Amino acid sequence: MDADLLRADLAALYPQFGLRVAHAGTVLVAPTDEELLELAEVVAEPGGVVAPGREGELLGWPDVTGEPAARRFLEWAWRLREAPAPARWRAPFAVLDGGRALGLAVLAHELDDPAGTARTSSWLARGDQGRGLGRRVRLMLLEVAFAHLGMARAVTGAAEGNAASRRVSRRCGYRETQRVTGSDGVVEVHAAVTPAAWRRRRLPDVDVEGVEAFLAAISS
């Protein structure tokens, strides 16, 4: 079945599958299993996302490669597929550029988050990093969060050593809020951005589709 037709069918049950965000040739859509398998191959490849030996720079990233890493990624991604509700919702997006799935982005609100708060996270294949795509994807997520869902704040986190991710956050208007040391000794830097700070960096002509049904599902 055509991927877009499959997404349309799934959107009747899970409104996040109807979301589509596009800007300058980059498209964010809910990932089908075919696209998740493409991304699992990237995750499984040594150095596919992060340079070998630097896995700790991506919080929660598997310290294995090959099939174990692919299975762990797929199981995590499948758990994001749940009916959205006001108390908790997750909207995963495959990052498509030039027709290829080359990363994953997630916009979410968890049970312990204050009202009006959205979480943002994303990763890209290592070969596609360093050309401004990470910033574009983050600003596309914020377009949905602020301009369409009415969020009051967006938050993110990155390991202290993940300079690239933290640089993207700063360029998108995030400001550091706190640092937390995990049980593994990795320092996680938390940051937040407001609509006012985002608006000064807003991308022009971002096309967003399918918001109405999703917004209805997450509104109390």
C-alpha cells in the first residue's frame, strides 16, 4: 500500500498519522513501518548516527550496534503509537528529505509535564548532519507546537557533551534551565523556549496539515 494512503487510514484511529509538516523540501510525517525499518538500518550501522565511542552524547542511545540496536529502536518507536489524550500525547515524525527517511523527530507531552508544555527531540543520520537540517527540523516542530497547538513552552534535553544538539537549541531560541546528573554520571542539560523567542527565528512558509483532528484529541 502507498505510504500516504496507509497514513490516511491510520489517521482515522490515531490522529497523529494525519500530521504533515513541510518546508523547503523537508517533510515531517508519521513514520510507517517501512520508514522505521529504513531508520533502524541507520541506527544499527556503527557510526550511523553518532561517532563510535561517543554514544553517551545521545541520551538513552544504545551502546550496541547491529540487530540488537535495530530491535531496540523499533520497539521504542512502536511504543510511541498510542491514542493521543490531553494528559499524554506523542507525535513521532520521520524526517524525509529528497525522498529518503534520514531521521526521527518527536513532539510530545508527558503525564508529568505542566499544562501547555511540549517536549521536542530529534536525531539525524550522521551523513546528513552539519548542513542546517537539524535546526530546520526543530523549528518545524516548534511551528506545530506554538502556531497550531497553542503550547506555551517547549523543552528539550541533551547530554552536556552533545555540543551539536545544544548549539541547535540555542539557535532556535532555547535557554538552559537546569542540569541533572543521571545515575550513569552523564550530565543532562535541560533547555526551554517560549513562543516569543521562537517567533524571532520562525521559518517562513512552513506548511502544516492535519492539525484539526489531532488538536481535538488532545484538548480537554
